[in-house]
Amino acid sequence: MGKGGGKPELVGLLGSAWTLKARWALKTQEIKYDFIPYSPIFGAWWLRYRSGKWNGRLTTPILFTPNDGVLFESFDIAQWADDHGSVPNTPSLFPADKVEDIKKWNAASDTALYFARAQVYKVLAQNRAARVSLLPPFMKALGPLADAVSSWMLQQFSSKYADTTSIASIEKTRAVLKSLRAAIKENNGYVLGSFTYADITMAVAVQVVAPVGPPFSKLSDDRRAALTNHELQEEFRDLLTWRDGIFQKHFPN
């Protein structure tokens, strides 16, 4: 629960697509919340203790709500945000007649993002500087030990998500992106005809092609280039344009 029954608290991994989905929904509904960056090295046991989840895979984002317990999935966090928005007459991100379709698009988004995550692991495995850059500041100065710790972290993450990595593929991702292209062409630039959580989850999924640019991310040019899939970029430049437009129009300042 949030401290003292006050603001909700979101624990998330900086740079995570799933954390971005949750933050976008909370911001859209103008919910005031505290954000706690998650550190897998030092924070796992603390987060298990606080959330009460001692068994199974622990992932972020996690939302500690004032009165509704703990939410463990970005989709559930977004629905909670939609139900607790602070601005009257704000359009729902989950219109009742579109919820089932939104669930399907969220699953499609995850399919693409599983592939994106697998590609990130490949980049990190081949790039020591990129691995070490993810460590806390005090650990970056440890020389060879920093490299060993970053390699261990990557191995832990790779093992943790081995099941989703094993089913990820560029073919499945390409099919998701083609479905998105068809949907926005048919529905006047939105996945389901008007702005909903389906647009949020799919705009984030297009990160599999190339990361969104400033001011929505602070990646260096080298990191951005490393995380760009040039094969998909050539085929889906139109979706990058669509994604950037959705961010510019609908991501709250």
C-alpha cells in the first residue's frame, strides 16, 4: 500500500517498455504518484517483502495503491488508473465495448516486446560498455569487477525470461506490426478508431523497430543505434511516424 493511505507508488525499471505503459496510463488520467526506480541487484528481496510475492517470477512495474492492494501487471495498473482518474470527463482508455479487443492488442504488444527484449540481451552480451552503463554509479568504478557484475546481471535476466525469449521471433513480430498497420489504416489513425490503451500499448511496441526520440527518451546516439532493428526499420518506417505522432499528441508533458 501507499504510505499512510496517500499517493500510489509505482516501482519500475527505468527504460522498461512495460513500465512506460503503466506510467503513460497514470499520467493520462492525471493520477499523482511516487515513482521508485527498481534496482534488480539490491531491490529484489525488498520488493518481494513489500509486495508479499515470495514465489514465482517477480517483475516490474508494480503499483502499491492506497486502498486496492498491489497490482503486478502494467495492464492492470492502466485499468486501475482509468478507474481512478482525477479529471472529470476524461475519455476512458478502456471503453466497455472495446475491452476485449484491447486485451488482444496488449497480448500482441507483448509478443513484439518479447522479441525486443531478446534483441537487447544480444546487444548487451556483445557490448561491455553498454552493460556496465546500466550499473549503479558506484559500481561503474570497479574496473574488471564491474564487467563481471554486469555479465552476471545479464545472465540472471536472460534466465529469468528464457520462456518468453524462446517463443520470440522476428516473424511473429513482423506479423504484429503488419496487423497494426492494417488497423490504423482502417480506423483513421487509431488502433480501434479513437485513442485507447490499445494505442498506448502498440505505440510502445513499435520500440522493437527503433526507440522513440527526445523528449520521450534520453538515449545516447550510440545506444539508440544499437537498439534499432535495421531490417524492421526499412519495412515499417510508416509505423515509426505513427508512433511518434501518438507520443507527441497523447503522451502527457
